[in-house]
Amino acid sequence: MFWKKKEDGNAFPWEDLQEVGQLEDIIELSKEKPVLIFKHSTRCSISFMAKSRFEGGYEDMGMSIWLLDLIKNRSISNQIAEDFGIKHESPQVLLIKEGKCIYSASHNAIEFRSVKQNL
């Protein structure tokens, strides 16, 4: 886990998704608590805005949150699309519960309050 400072100075508890094998761990973890995956392109201004808006609205709801750098790890994104039957988009959030994707959003639709409503 790494903690990234938000603009307001508070830390944000992202788990770093870097290996395809971590998806199995995420699926198992989702049977205990909700898991959110944020697919982020470090070369896209829309992705930076969506990530910033998500972090700004975040409140600890007891879920595990994972950040996927799409530029470094596109193969993981492809595996996510296959495993959960969700078309790849960037940026994109997926809420995983009981091993299934129960909510996804992309681009300007990414907001923490929408994730919260689907918990």
C-alpha cells in the first residue's frame, strides 16, 4: 500500500496493482469486503481530473482501493475486462463485491458518491 498526499495534505490509501496475479487476490478479498479498482492513465488529463475528483470525495467506507497505472500495466487492464466482462475504458472505476463487478463508471461519471451509493 502506498499513501499519496492529496491536495488538502491528507494521505490517500491506494494499493498498487502491478501484477496480473493480484487479480486473484482482489477477487478473494472482495468476498470479505468491497474492492475498488481505479484504472488510471498517467498520460491523460481527463484521468487526472477524475482521479482527483474521486480522491476529493473519498471517505473511508472499509473497502480496499487499488490503483492501476494503465501505461505500465495495460495487460492487467485487458485481464480485468476479460475476468469481469467489462469493456476497457480509461479512466475507469470498477467496484468488485463477492467476486463480481457490481458497478463501473468511466470518464466524467467517476465520483466517489456514486461508488458509495452502490456499496
